[in-house]
Amino acid sequence: MAQDKKQVEQITDMETDFAKWYTDVCTKAELIDYSSVKGLFILRPYGYALWENIQKELDARFKEDGHENVYLPMLIPESLLQKEKDHVKGFAPECAWVTHGGNEKLEERLCIRPTSETLFCEHYANIIHSWRDLPKLYNQWCSVLRWEKTSRPFLRHREFLWQEGHTMHATAEEAIAETRQQLEVYADFCEKILAMPVVRGVKTDKEKFSGAEDTYTIECMMHDRKALQSGTSHYFGDGFARAFDITFTDKENKQAYPHQTSWGLSTRIIGGIIMTHGDNSGLVLPPRIAPTQVMVIPVAQHKEGVLEAADALRARLAVAGVRVKMDSSEQSPGWKFAEHEMKGVPLRIELGPKDIENKQCVIVRRDNREKIFVSLDEVETKVATLLNEIHDALYDKALKNLNDNTYACTSLEEVKEKMEACGGFAKTMWCGDLQCELRMKEEAGVSSRCIPFQQEHLGDTCAICGKPAKKMIYWGVAY
RNA sequence: CGGGGUGUGGCGAAGCUUGGUAUCGCGCUUGGUUCGGGACCAAGAGGCCCCGGGUUCGAAUCCCGGCACUCCGACCA
């Protein structure tokens, strides 16, 4: 009987079916629910709490660097969207349109924003006149809509939450520095807060954002060795400024076009967290982002004094600044252990009559299930230490996955072999030609992930065509 | 968008071939006993059988058309 129950509740093993494992975790850990419209998902409290913590961390970092939050409309007139030709070519196929207001057909249809470059440009044209108005460092938290053909929880929604930074600068140098700086903010956030190691680099022309001069990216490796583009930062030069007629008078009293950037990170990163750290028992949350860092579980809670002692422990940890909860529901302890493991709570503390007698508690780590007996006097410091240790352990494990599954290859055949055998990333030298990039996709089934900032010299010739190589580049299968 | 799979109380499934008004496990409610790895007993509640048409005296079941989820591919600015 107990066996049956376990099977019903169980999450599909990731070795059996990684995709099923992923959706099981999303739904069973109560992060997400499906809605009646394809590709539009409900973020449940636990999933939204994750996003709120992500927002809090990033927002603080943005503001430290002088960025300000704004909110622009969600509808874009078609004519506005069409002002920059590369941009519209990229986005128009995925736009959803508002064609009616009430029963009246609109004169001009309105696109539900797939991204807000055009809206920001329209606004910037109105408010930027002098070099004194620059830089403009704006950020927006909002949702955008892209009519994707297939959708998956967090990884590909038609409507998703994100932040989009849009900045304007007097010089190209300044704008490029901003682009790089914001990518580094994302990279640092992934590594220090989400325990996700990243590869920083530049996208090829083929993979860059419509209308951008350069697209910078951070690429993460998931547990199934596929790549997830986890954040991007674009340098636009003055292309949009010209298209939207944004000009300012510079210090020499000359008319000039400002240089622009945009950068974004979305709820997709939650999918990244799940697929980087999760295991067959469910979610494993990095401590610094976990909505609940510690779950206190009273054992034999009906017995005199147990609940009170457990709640006192919870209160102490809360005072110490830990995000802590107590589960005093009428479930058995074993049920609670399994439940909170599935939801990825980094630490649980068991407190029962025996512990109270011995003035101790039992702390169990989610990541390795280690049980630690801790004197009640030392709980605060021990919890703080353990949370940091878990973060480091998660990071190291993810880094090992990244390193162990990144292969230096010298020929297309070798890439093909490696990718078929093991998946992961291949790094090769590359001549820079689109033809070689297309051939790699065609023959080895991988797309270019990025040209890393941190270059390695793997040889002198392109692994695909044999001509002189310009750069070392990463390849992989991407989400 | 192409190919496959699925859709039955909250969840997982059986029933469909061969039409007769729905079954099981889990969960849920109430009461009681339990409580250190998904406890047990008893009594209950809960179903537009994905949606819309059609065939039929009668459809979860047969036929047609949608929709959603899912996997594989293409696409993903």
C-alpha cells in the first residue's frame, strides 16, 4: 500500500525521461500551473516567490549602478514597430495583435509588446535633447508576449515576466561598457546567488538580437548537458537612434546620435535553476534565492512542549535573518521530510522530545542529505555556515558538470562524435564564416553558443573548413 | 508548422475493440489511534467522461471537426 502511494507521488527519474522529470518538478513542487491558453502559465506562490527574490537581488544591483525603474505601455502601434527594419523582421512573426477596441475595428492594429525597444526609443526621442540628458539608465519590470509555437514551463512561455534595461549614452565606448557591465551583473548574480556557473561571451552574427550590433550572453549548462542562454545584453550602436530620430546636442554644440543598449533576464532562469540543481527527489534550491531556507519540523508534535520549542527555534532563526518556516501540519514527520525535499528547501531542522532533552536539534542538508546534530546554542551560526556551504557545494557540482562536459575539438567530425556520444559543449577554433556555422548545425546538430571573452588557443585553423581561425567558439544544443 | 502519444472526480489509472449512464488506488472531509523517512482504522463527500456536432431508442465507448497537454523535428529575433 505504501509502495503504491509512493509511486503515485513520485517524480519521474531524470535518467528515465528528463523532460518529464522537469515538468513533474515544476508542477509537483507547486511552482506552476497550466492555464486554459497554451503557453500562458500560472506562477503559483512558491514559483512567484522565487521570482520575487530574483527581482529583489537584481533590482538592488541595477539601482546601485544608477539605473531607474520605469513603466511603459504594453501596446505598440504597428508603424512604430516597423521603424527599425531588422528588428521588425525578427519580431513580427511572433507578435500578437490587438485589432479591436470594444466592437470597433482599430485604424491601426497594436502589437502586444514582445520587447520594448521601440517604445523606449519613441520616449527617448522626446526627452533627450542635450548631452546633459545623458546617460539615460532605465529598467522596466514587466511581462512580454511572443507567440511561440511550442511552450514549456519557464523555458518558453508565450507570456513571460522579465526585466528589460534600456540605456542611452553619449558615446559608443560608454554604451559598450554598459553592455559589458550589465552582462557581468547577470553573470555575477548567476554565480553568487544562483550557484550557476556561466560562460560569458559574444553571440555570432547569426545568433544575435535583431537590430543589435553585438549581443553578449551568459550560457549555462543544464543537467542534461544542454545549454540555456540565461541572460543577454545588447549593444545597438546608434542604429535605433537613427531609425527613431533620437538626437542630442553634444558638448561641441553638434547634433549627435546617442548609443544604446538593452539587456534582459527572464523567468526562464527559474527553469535554469531547476535543471542545474534539481535531482530525482525534486527541486534543489540555491540557499540565497530559496523562498524558505530552513523548514523546522517538529517530531511527535502532540507531545508536551514540542511545538512550543520548535516555534521558539523558528523565531530565533527568523530574528537571525533566516527565511524560516515551521511545518506544524497534521502530517507525519516522514511525509513532511519528503515534501520539503521535493520543494527543494535547503535545510530542514528536526526537533523532537529526544532533542529537547539533549538540548540539540537535527539539521539535514537537502543537497547531500547529511544529518548533523547541533547544540541548540549554536543553531544560528551553524545554519548560516551550512547555507553558505550548500551554495558552494551546488556551485562546485554545477561547475564540474560544465567542465566535465566541455570538449576541445579540432574537427567537425570530432564535434559530431562527442555530441552524439556525450552531449555537452564543444569548443573549437572558427574562421568566422556563417557557412561554417550553418554546416555545424546541419552536420553535428549544434548551434553556436558564444565566442567566450576568455579565449583559448586550440589551434590555428577553423575546425570546419580548415581556413585560418579567428576565434575560439562554443557549440551546443540549446533550450 | 510537420510526425507520434495523451485527454475519464484534485492526482494516477481501468473501462472504449464488442454502445445500456462509470470502477479502482491515492488525495479530500469527519471521528479516533498514531508521529525520528511519504502511518492506521472507520464512516463520508466529490464526475459537464476535454469541447462542439453527428449516428442511435440509448454514446465515456462509434463517426466528423476543434482545443489543450506532451514528445520528436523545424522555428525561437
